[in-house]
Amino acid sequence: MTDNSLAVHRAVVRHGATPLADVADLRIDTGRPLTIVGESGSGKSLLAHALMGTLPPELAVEGSMTIGSTRFDLADRSGRRHLWGRRLAMLPQEPALALDPTMLVRGQVAEGAPGWRPGDVAALRLAHEKLDHLGLAHAGSAYPHTLSGGMAQRVAYAAATIGGARLLIVDEPSKGLDPGSLDRLADLLAAHVADGGLLLTITHDLRLARRLGGDVLVMRDASVVEAGPAERVLTTPSTDYTKRLLAAEPSRWSFPWMANAAAADPTAEPLVAAHGITKSYGDTAVFQDVSLEIRPGERWALTGPSGVGKTTLGNALLRLTSVDRGTVGYGDVTRGRLQKLYQDPALSFPGRVPLERAMRDVMRRHGADEARVRSLLGEVGLPLEILSRRPDQVSGGELQRIAIVRAMLPRPVLIFADEATSRLDLLTQETTMDSLMTEVAGSGCALLLVTHDPDLATAVTDHQVRLGQDRSALLEPAV
Amino acid sequence: MTTSLLDVAATVAGRSRRSTLARRAAALGLVALVMFAIVGPLVLSDPAAQDLSRFLEAPTLAEPLGRDDYGRSVLARLAHATRLSLVLAALCVATALVLGCVAGIASAWFGGWVDAVMRAVSEAFVAIPALLVVLLVSALASGGSLWALYLGLALAQWVEYFRVVRARSGLVLGSPAVEAARLLELGPVHIVRRHLWPDLRSLLTTLASLGMVTSILAMSTLGFVKVGLQPPRAELGLMITDSFAFYDVAPWMSIAPIAVLFLLTICFLGLRTSEENR
Amino acid sequence: MRTLLRARALAALPAIVLAVTGCAGASARTSPTDTLRIVGPFEVHSLEPAADGEVFTRLQVTETLVTSDLDGELAPGLATQWSSSSENTEWEFELVEGATFHDGTPVTPESVVAALEKAAAETASPLAEVPIDQIRPEESSVAFELTQPYLTLPAVLTHYSTVILAPASYDDQGRVTEIIGTGPYAVKSVELPASIQTARFDGWRGAAPAIENVTFQSVGRAESRALMAVSDQADVVFGLEPAGRQRVEATDGVGMESSLQPRTILLKVNAAHPVLGDVRVRRALSLALDREAMANAVLREKELAATQLLPPSLPAWHPDLEPLEHDQEAARALLAEAGWTPGADGALQRDGVPLTLNLVTYPDRAELPALATAIQAALAEIGVGIEVEVTNSSEVPARQADGSLELALIARHFALVSDPLVTVADVFAPEGSDWGVMNWSDPAVDSAVNALLQGASDAEAEQHRATIVRTAHEQLPLVPVAWYRMNAAVSERVDGFVLDPLETTWRITDLQWAS
Amino acid sequence: MADHRPAVGVVIRRSALVGVLARRGVQAAGVAVLVSVLCFLVVRSLPGDAAYRIAAGRYGYDLVDQETADSVRAELGLDRPVWQQLGDWLLHLLRLDLGRSLVTSRPVAEEVGYYLLGTLQLAAVALTFAVVLGGAAGVLAARRPGGIVDRLATAWVAGVRAVPPFLLGLLLVVVFSAQLGLLPAVGHGDASSLVLPALTLGTGLSGLVARVTRDAVVEVRQSEYVRFAHTKGLPERLVLLRHVLRNAAVVLVPYLGVQAVILIEGVVVVESLFAWPGLGHSLVHAVFWRDVPVLQATALVLALLVVTINTVVDLAVLWLDPRPRRLEASA
């Protein structure tokens, strides 16, 4: 085959006159994967779609790319259709959504086989082999909704690569994946490279970029900030932006509030005391026999792979979910002072009214005046005027900070942050978490953090509950 | 992510521009029809007054829509029929809407046995054919009274509102936003004002305008099968049905009520918001 | 691929539509050459002769002992001749020779008696009114023994409820499960309530009719029937409304046949009603009606405006009388005389009570609600409020029974059996009649009716008949509104169509295909 | 190991199946009792003397008088206490005996069965027509949202929605029967007589089907799994057949269920217009004549038909979409 390299020559994506991505030249060779990192909105995903030919028609593309010895005009979207699956493949974002919910997994993998037609037995066999190879032999006759996120990711990988494409474009594969699944995925991608494939990965996860090695491209505001070998860019960056990006990884955090952790009084009356609680949906247990006490000022993390019931446990502790067995008890000061931050802040505000109107109800109820709101907003780095907008007119990071302000108004004793930053990119995560923890530290309230990111858990909390696949909970007290 | 956002934004903008125009036209048309229904019966002659010597007279300047087979003024009858259709449909929709809304929200809010009972009642209603309800109620009241028609149509429709409102309220009430409001102890008034009502409003507008269409069409349809109103009351469906026999000799008799019926329904259909046009 | 798919879908759709309409078109267009297609308004719900038996007599599937000719005179049916003895208490009907049922079994006096006994046991049959002691099979005839004289028995035996069906027609509980008659046509298939197919019965005793097959279809909507008539989807269509008649007349290949029926559309009045009991009010109501305009607008035929109770097609019952006329002033004067004066809004009132009356009618005949609307408008002009209630026809006898009836607009057929006397006697029964007078009687009328029933002779009879009609004309216990013309649209494919005013049969045996 | 997960899936689906059937079964039983009792009570409290009505239905209005009414009353036992008559009916119902029509004296099961057949025939053809025409139009319109086909489809939807079926029927009759002479205006029997009534019903429905299909297909086409199916290298046609249509059907089927219910109820108008013997016809006549057994049986059949349709929809959705949550939505 001739697909032993990919070259892109000056690819520009525009919406109207605004450039959304502008990349001069890049090249991928066998054995040397390319990873593009950057915050959301930096245009890295658009670049991937521009190469694939799947950009929406409103966006204009210029430039060209060369696969092996064939040159393609990027503006001609349909010109690359015949390559899809055969020479050019894409592993989509959110693999759980990329699988047809009404079809058995086996068929969805098989249909990517070269020359597939309905009722193709050979393709089914091939699909089975492929799945078996990925340790998913049993998943072939399952429906996607029964798969975990990591399994869905591997099924999608099988479906994307069964057609034999050498060039694989991977778009934000780490979204919502726990570290274990991410590792397995990285192994797969590395194997693809080792087999002589070309790999272009789009991610905001620096750990993945490090694992993949090869070359790294850092993008910001539609253009490339820095490029070079991964080992150099990701350890000794030359630009400020990359430096900031690296510093935003939770493992490298250093904030004043991190020192505050020891202040909690281990003998104080618990705010929340759960004894032997068990919860199951239907026949499936979510967690079993968990006991936990949270005292004022303590910072707890609930960690574990995705789908093990971290959120359900958190909700149970806030009595938002009933438990099947066991008890959840509160101390006297707790009533009305347990607050929660949500994974998607947009869903936690009434969607059709301006923020201000929703906020005024909170202020009135909890006797907070405008000055307090203004100062709280100031502390998280937002102007008061931002409240005149509707939730959908504010970015995710800003909205989460407004949610933090809202949660602080009733002077809470415990805040339950449910994957509150998992949808945010590194820099925004850092700012948001800093805002939250500054408030938490300042008010002395306790924190219950649900996250699948162990680094974040370590950086922020001093107690951990790790939920395992076996429905058990492992308590790891103060470090 | 970015791409799909742009994608949606672009189409929505294009659509809503077109749809505001359509909605404005629809509203204008409705205002005209409502004016006709209000003013017409006041200034026009008695719709029941016959002039048997002038049956099927063609349109003239004095009688712009001609006369029907009893020599009655088609224009006057049309005005009364339009008024009847509008008023009765509005009453039916209002009743069904209030009933369905209250029941639906209560069902979603309280859940448990309230929800179970409401759902059982609504499922039973769904299984009982609407036609049977209307037929029985109007037979019960005999003599084609307006009340029977109103009650029958309202009873036949409330389930629709109940089901939609219950489902939507269930979603809203189960959303993180309401969960957060509960944690913030903002109380039921806040939840209704800031969460439920803003969310249900456009849905209900759409449902209500569709309900108007359904009611108006149902009334005319009942007129066609001779259930419902009694002569000499002017009703659009009856007028269309009666005029059908004369479609070739006196087309004005058919065209006028058909046009009004069509305009009424089209205008109400046009009032719907763009994103919910089912 | 895209275009391929689109092309296929687009090509498939019209193909489907064409295929469906195409095959349908073929069957609709070509009129079957050997089948006469009759369409009428009434549905057939039951095979019981007393219920919907008339359709089978009209289709000449079943026969009665006696039938009537076009002039309404009695004519031989299954009986060739009849005679009475001992003051009309014994009647004997001689059966025709060689008659067989459609199942091939011969018509015996025993089978005739069995069928008649079933009819006599059916309350709805006029035969139930006859004071029968017993019905006896003779050698080639059947004999009736009566407990009282009954002059009009042969006329009663023309009624469709007295048809003679084969013993195999009944199940063990006496219900009719199949129509096995004796007529020139035999039932091929019946699909209740809407369609019947018959075919020529080869074993018929008479000459074989020209038409081989007949279908009858019931179509409820008059406008649909008119469409069928003008678009060659039927050969004979009964019961057209004025607009439909107009359309038929304007269409080539089909024409209208009509015949005045012995039927009168009239207002039945509760003569014991506090308002309507006053003959002046009844006359005023009558005077307020512009019958000619109504007949012209609603029935599209001025001549149908009733000038007296019975139509001229029954000359014996149509004496020379001053015609009923339209005079609003006279009406107002009469009402004023009765104490009804116009109030502020023009509505009549007496002692502060407005003059409003309830009028019941039924939709079975489309003219009735239409005329009710016209009557309502006409009476409104002189200040009488009428509340029209279009409801089930049975409300008339029901309200008569409980006395709540005020006015009813009904269509009364005066020759259900061939002699109108039977109906007239019922209509003017002194105790009241469900489809006749209510709370009204007159000694002169009573004695005239009785004399006629006793068999008064010609000149005397004419006198009595005049007395009845004139008294009714003056007292107006029944206010005649219009007479009734039955009509049929007949395709030019058919020759020899004659409308029987009594609608005893449709005389299909007389029809031929036009050459 | 290999069969572990699917086995769980099959068990879940089987239990869902049993759940659906059990729930619908209970609903059917409840509805049956409710409808019977309700009809009975309402008919008994209707104004007018039932004996007269029944007599009129039996013998034609010319022959109804007090005597016939009395004999009908005695024959049918209409003067017995209401609860006794109701108990009788329920007892017979348990033995699956629907009794005989008061008017025609024919077995109700036979009579209602005949009308049911007519209704089903008409509804099935109309539904098929609507799905074929509306579905095709919806899929075509969804290819380019906002395009010319889409706009035409939108106009068509609004147009047919604004025209009541009886009017549409009248127009079709005028055009196809009166003017063109292509099709019979009324009747029941040969295939040609089915065309116009089915067309009347189907046209109105096709607009709605087109709309829902279009929306569903547009939504599904924007889904990640359809995009992924494309980039897997699957041709457009196969993406449509394998992924788009099936997932759009998940939305469309419950909707079609609702429409089928409306269709069956709405058939009465078309039945009246085209003299088509169906349940609506039977219902109207039964109310008019106070034929309680026929009324009850017709209402019962209609109600059970509704329940059956809902059950079929539930099962179809269960078959189309294995995800458990969908079940709630279609309830």
C-alpha cells in the first residue's frame, strides 16, 4: 500500500469570514503518531473533520491533503467518501452515542468490512474475530446500551478499523473515560501505530498525548501555538500557553486552599452519617452496604470507573435518592444547607429565564443582598452583569462558577460536586475548581467530590471512597 | 461539538425567521376572522330568516355570498357559524386545557397513588372512543344542545393535554434544575413560575392552537354525520354538508364555508411555534 | 446511490396509485350488461318480513297472496281469486297452480298457512289487527275464519309482512334465516344491511323476465345517490333530493321518473294542548304557511303544495274543497281572536306567556327537517316561536303515549295496504292514532268511517269519504303541508320502467335492456 | 462466557414482554367492564322510550305504534330493573355471549364482527397508503431540511390537516367519481369501492406521517451513529435502510399507533359518506335505536381495538428498540 504518510498543506476552516482553524502544514508518518491538544473551541476537532470531509456545509475549507501519493482538495467534501472505512477512518467522540441503539453490536462492526453487503457471513466472522481480539467476544450479540463506556469505545474502534483503513483519526476519545479504560484505548491506538498505521488524535487530555508519544501540536484560537516531539513539548514547552496548559493538570496544581485540608476536626459531630446503605435498580446492585460519615470541613472524593454508581451514592447521601437498606442521618445544622453542583451546569438552571431572575429567588429566600452576590461573583472572577444573560448564553465554565456562587448563597455546610468539571477543558477546570475550593476553604464547608479523575481527587480532597466494579466501597481516609 | 452547535444554530435561525413571518400572517388572518365573527352577527340580517322565493340566488352586491336553498343569506349564516365555531372551540379547548394541565401537573408533582389513579383514568378514557363519548353525551342531552357538544368535545380532548403535560412536567420536575431549586428550598411557587410555566408555555400554545383546529374540525364533522346541532343553527360543517348537494348549481354556498373553515384551521396551524409543529 | 433510491421511490408511488385506480377504473366504468343495479335510501337490517320485508317484495323475490296494480286496485298474487261468505267472516283464497319456492319445493296450502300464522303473530303486521279465529289449509286454497267481519282482509294481505316464505326459511325458533320466496327472482346473496343480489328464478311459473341479475344497494346519503345516478354507477336510483334531480335531468343517458304517492306530509297536532286545542290557533298556523313557496323551495315543485289532506292521485278521497291558503293577516287576526297578541319584540303572547311550541320531526325523510325549518321560519313571521327537534321517529308515538307531544311533522302513507280506508280508519281512530289524530274525534267522522268499514255502497261511500275529508279540512287535527312525489332516476339502458305509486313492487319483470 | 450478556438481554426483554402483556391485559379487562357498564347506564338514562326506538328500528317508522312498542318491551324484558339487565349482560359476556341485536334479532357477535371487518379493512388500506406515501415523502423531505421537497411537504401537511376528512371525501368523490367517472362513489364489495374511502382517510393521515417521518429522519440523520455509519464506509442507501429507517420507526410507530386509534374512530365519517359498513356506522345506529347489546358490543370492540393497537405498538417498540426506557414513553 502507498498509505505510508499523510501530509496536509495549509488547511483553513472558516465560518463566514471568521477563521475557526488555520493550520499551515502537518505530516504524519508510519510509526509516528500526531496528537493535537488544546482547549475546547481551539479548532482542533474542526481540523479533524476537515481532513475527514465531514464538516457541516456552512463551514468553508481551503487547502489540500496528500495520502500516500494521492492529493485531495479539502474543499471537495465528497471526493474522499470512497476512502471512508477503507483508507481513512474516524473514531468518533462519545462512542456510546456512535453505536446504533437498536442494533446488535456484531452487525455494526461487520458493516464496516470491505465490500460489505447485507447478509454477509464472512464479514460477521471477521467482526467476531475483531471483537474477540479486543476481548469483547461476548459483546457481539449485545445491544450497545448494555456496554460500559470503555467497552463501547473498543467496539467503535473495531467498527472503525475493520475496513482496513491505515489512517485513523481519533476525535476526543478520552471524554468520560476512567483511567483504566483510557489506558486500554491508548494501548489499542499504540498497536495501530505499531502495525504500520497512521494516527491523528485530537484530545485535551495531556496524559493520553504523553502515552501516545510521537509529535504533538498545541492549538489555541484556531491556530497552532507550538509543535514538536511529544517528549519535548509536554515536558519543556517553549510557549507560555503550553506552559499554562501543563500547569493546569491537577497533579501539578499548587493553590493556597490545598494546605487548608488539615483544619477539619475529626471529633466533630458528623454532618452526614450513612450506615450500611444499599441501592439497586431492578436486580442490579449499584452499591452495597456503604457506611460513611462526613464531618464539617472535610473533603471527600468518590472515585471509581464510570458507571459504578458514584453519583447515585452522592445523591443518596443528600437524600435525593432513596436507599433500599440502611440509613442516612444528618446533624442539626444541615437542613437546607446541603448544596450540589452538576456535571452539566446548563441543566441546573431554569433554561428559559434570565439567570438574574432565577438568582433573585435564591437571594430572596436566603436573605442575600446584591452586594454579596457581586462580591461572590468577583471572587470567582465574573462581573455582576453576566446575570442578565440566559443560561445558554454563558459558557460552561462561567455557568459552573455562577452555580458555585448560587450554591454559596445559603451558606452551605456541605457541597456535593458531581463531576462538576469533567466536561471542561484543563484550563477551565483549573479556574473553576480554584473558584470552588476558594469558596469552600473560605466558608469552611465540607466537600463531596465525585470524579473519575484520580489526580483531581488527590489534588482536592483528603478522604476518598473508591467504588469498585464489585459494588463495594473502599474507604481511604486522610492521607 | 462545535460543529453540531453551528449546524443547529444556522438552521434554527433560518427557520425561525420564516416562521415568525408565517406566524404574523396567521395571527393577522385570525384577527380578521374573529372580527368577522364578532361584527358580522351584529350588523348582518337574521341568519334564520328565510325567503323561500329567492332560494339559491347567486351573489349580488347586496348579498355578496348569495343565498342558500331556503333563501337565507349565506353571509349572515357564515358570520354566525364562524362565531359559533370559534366560541365553542375556545371553550372546549380552555376546559380541556385547564383540566388536563391541572391533572397533568398534579400527577407529575405528587406521583405515587395520585399519579396511578390519574393514569388509570386517562388510560380508560383513551380506550373509550372519543366518538362514543360525544355520541352518548349529545344523545343524553338530546335536541342538539350546545352544552352537549361542548361537554363531549372537552371530555374527548382533555386526555391529550393531560398526557403531554404530565410527561413534560415529569421531565421538568425531575431535572437537575428543579433538584437544585429543591436543595435551595425555593418552594413550589418558584418551581412553577421559573421552571414549569416557562417550559410548558410554548408547548401549551401549540397544543391549544392544535386543539382549536381539532375542535373546529370535529364540530364540522359531527355536523356532517348529523350529530350535534339542530337546524336552523348555522354551523360550518352543516353548511358545507348541506351545500354539497348544490355544488354545481350554487357553488357560492359551498365555497364560502369551506374557505372559512380552511382559513380558520390554517391560521391556527400557523400560530404554532416553529420547533413544535406536530 | 442517492439518485437511484430517489428515482425508485418516485417511480414506485405513481405506479401504486395508478395500479389501484387503474384496476378500479376498469370495474367502475364498464356497466355489467346483464345486471340491473338498483340503489335506494333504506337499509335492510333484518330478513324478517315484518321488519324489512318490503325490499324483497319490491325486488320480486317474495310474493303476497294479493297484490295491487298500478291503479292501486287489488290484483292476484299467489292467490288467483278470493271470496268471502257469511258477512265477511269467512274468506277463501284460491292458490295459483304450479307455484314453487326457490328451493324447488311446491307451494302448498299448509306452507302458506304456516307463513301467514307467523305474520299474524307479529304485532307490527297489519294482519295482527285482523280478528282471525283460525287459518285453515284447504285442498288448493287457504281459508280464514274471523271472529268479526273484516271487509278489507284482501287489502291487508297485500302488505309485505304477509309474504309467503318456504318452511325452510325459518330456523327452529321461527326466525327467518334465509329468504326463500316464490317470485320470479331468487336471492343470490344478501349482505346486510347494504346489499342484495338476486338472479332470475328459472322455475318461476310465469314468463321468464328479460333482466337476468339484479343488485340492490342501500346508500344513505341523497347526494351520493345522485352521483351514482349521473355517473352511471346505477341503473335505477330511488329517493333523489331536488338538487340531485336537477343534476340527473341535466345529464345525458339518464332520466327522471316520478309518480305522486298516496303520502301526505302533515303537522300532527295535539288537540288537547292548551294552545293547540283551540281550532282558531290551528287554522292560524295553517294560514301562516306559504305551502307553495315551501313546496317550490324545498320540494322544487309548486304543485306538491297540499290543498287538502289527501292528494289527487287518490281521486276517491280527493273531494272538491276550498284549497288551504296562505294569509298572514288572517292568521294574525285569528290568533288575536284567540287572545294571542304581539309583545314588544313581535312575539305573540297571552297573559305574558309567549306562544312557543315544540315541533318534533325525524330525519328518515330528508324533506321533513327541511320543511320543519321552513315552517319554523314561516311561523316566526307571525310571531309564533317554534322549537324544532329532529329526533328519532319513534318519539312521535312515544310522546303521543305520554301526552307530551305538541306538534309533529310527519309523512303519512295512506295506502300501506292497497285500500286507503284501512289507513284512514286508523288515522281518525277516535281514541287517537300514533300516526294520525291526537286527542281529537268527531262523531260525524266516526260514523262515516264505520259505515265505510261495514261496506257502504258506491254513492253512499262517496258521501262518507267526503264527510271525513271535509271535517278534517275544517277542524285541522292534522294540518296538511305537502304531498309527496316519489321519484327515481332511470338509466336509458333500461326500457319499460314504471313507478308504482304504492311501491308494492319495482316491476323488474316488465323491464328490458334498451337495444 | 460468550453467551452470558445476551442471555441477560433476552431475559430482560422477555420480562418486558410479559410486563407489557400483563399491563395491557389488565387494562383490557378494566376497560371492558367500564365500557359495558358505562354504555349500559348511559343508554338507559337517554331520553325517549327505548321500546319505541327499538320498534322503530325493527319495523320502520310507519309501523311503530304503542302496541308494537309494548310487545317489544315485553319481549325484551325492558321493564325489568336496570341492575338485572346489566347483570344479565355481564354474565353473558363472561360466557363470551354477546346476545342478539334488539333491532335485527341477529347475533351481535356476527353483526359486530361484520362491521369490525369492514372497519379493519378500510383502516388497514388507509394506513398502508398513508405510511407508503407519507413515509416516502418524509424521507425525501428529510434529505435536505429546508429544501424544496421539504417545503412542499410542509405545505402539504398543513393543507391536509386543515381539511376535515368529510370535505376531502366530498372533493374526491366530485373529482374521481362525478367528473372523471373513474371510481364508484359508494359501495362495499369489490376492490374499487375501497379506493376512495381509503384515499380519503389515508391522504389526511399521510401528511402527518410525512411530518413525523421527516422530523424523525432529520433527527436520526444528525445522530452520531449515522455519522459514524457513514465514516465506516457504508453507502448512503444502506445507512438509510439499516440505521435511519429503523431508528426513525422507533419514533414513528407509537405515533402511528395513536393515529390508528384516531383513524378507527374517525372512520365513521367516511363510512357515512361512502356507505361503507363499519363500526362507526354500527355505533351511530345503535345509539339512535337504543340497541343496547349492539352498542355495548361495538363500544367494547372499539375499546379492545384501542388496547390491542397500543399493545401491538408496545411490542413493536420493544422489538425495534431494545433500550428499556422507551417502554415508559409509549405507555
